[in-house]
Amino acid sequence: MNLITLTGRTLTKTVEPQIGQSLLQLAQEASVDWQFNCSRGTCAKCRCFIVEGADLLAESSDAEWDRLGEEELDAGYRLGCQAIVVKAGNIKAINRTYF
């Protein structure tokens, strides 16, 4: 079975992958305490570390390149609002905000 494990500030929940939805959307639907502010890719409060399954997400958006940059993207960080599930599989993501 394909599952997405989302870890917020104090809660971790596992949900089924929904193609076309962002990690932030999935976290909100599962009531995970995932930090966010704008949901447009500018505040970076939804920044997360992809532990597993990065290849199942859409390519990094322009907003992510602008906000995170190459170094953070290469290290496995994404913005939860911009990280869209494009393939079913196992994904593990942890909300890692800057502040």
C-alpha cells in the first residue's frame, strides 16, 4: 500500500496519496499541525524535509527556487504548499520551518 507520512510540530499522521494535491493540503485535511501562512510559496513557513519519496513529487516550482534556492532544494527541502504529489508511492515529509 502507498502511504504518505506527514509530521507537523507535534503530530504525525499517515494518509493515502492524492495525486495533484500538495503536502500542505494533505496535512491540513489530516489535521496535522503543519505550519503555514501564505500557501503561495513566499513565506516558507511550510518548509519541509522530504525523508523519502522526493521522486514522487512534482519538480520544484519557481517559488521554491526563489525562496529556498539550489542548496536547500538539493539537501531535500521543499515548500509543503508547492510540493505536489504526481505519483503514488511512499512519501515521508517533516515540517521544518525556519522559525
